[in-house]
Amino acid sequence: MLLLPPLLKAYDGLARVDPLVSSLREPIGRCANWDRRTSADSVATALAIFWGNALVDLKGAQAREADEPV
């Protein structure tokens, strides 16, 4: 998935005292260690799907206005 490296980089860029670090540690760890295989019981797959959907909700209109793929 092309969007995972920027997500992992953004997490790594957080200040260690940022409360997001501790709350995101487990889900980011799952995404970082994901073998990119999908299955009905893959937590990492679910996280990636939910995150992708959130990005579309957040930035989809801007992408469409800029004539970029959503």
C-alpha cells in the first residue's frame, strides 16, 4: 500500500511526549509489521481499510476539486 510509508513516517515524527504516540503504538505497530496479505481476520487489513476510508472522508473533496485520484 502506497499510503503506509507516509503514515509510518508521520508517526515516527511525533514527539515522544505527544499523547498520540502511546494511543497509536499498537495500531501503528500492526501496520508496520503487516505482510500486506488480506484476510477476514486480519487486524492490519481492517486498520488500513478504516484509515483509507477516513482519508477519503477528510481529503476526498479536495482531491476531486484538484482533479486528482481519490
